[in-house]
Amino acid sequence: MTVTMHIGEFKARFSEVVEMIKGGVVIKVVKGKSGQLVGYFGKEMKPAKPKKRKLGFFKDQGIEISKSDMEWTDEELSEMGI
């Protein structure tokens, strides 16, 4: 459950907010009449599963890249402007 609070209310009720967070409530803190987001406070949410990356993307494209392709001399780097 998410509860929205203005920053002044958040500060005034901080002890109560801490207990709410311990109970699993997520607090969305906003400021001003526009309701500009300050941040979310609550228990750590589980991170999303990382996307599976397909290794060897270029392999299916008929392109081979080796480690030696990624090594340049100082002269080559200066020609590239690096």
C-alpha cells in the first residue's frame, strides 16, 4: 500500500511514519502545491530480474570480433582523436 504525504506532514509525523514503514507501507513524499515528487520511503523492494543478454550478438550476423580487434596502438588512437 502506498500513502502520499506532503513533506511537512512527513516531518511532523516522522515517528508514526517509521512505524508505518515497518508495517510494510510505502510513503510517497511530495512538496508544494504542484505535488513535485521528493521520493519514496519504505521497505526495500525486490529488484527486478536482470534481462537475459544473448552473448555473441554479432555471431549470428556473420561478424567475428576478437580481442586483438579491440587493441590499438598509441598512434592509431591519436589518429582517431582519442
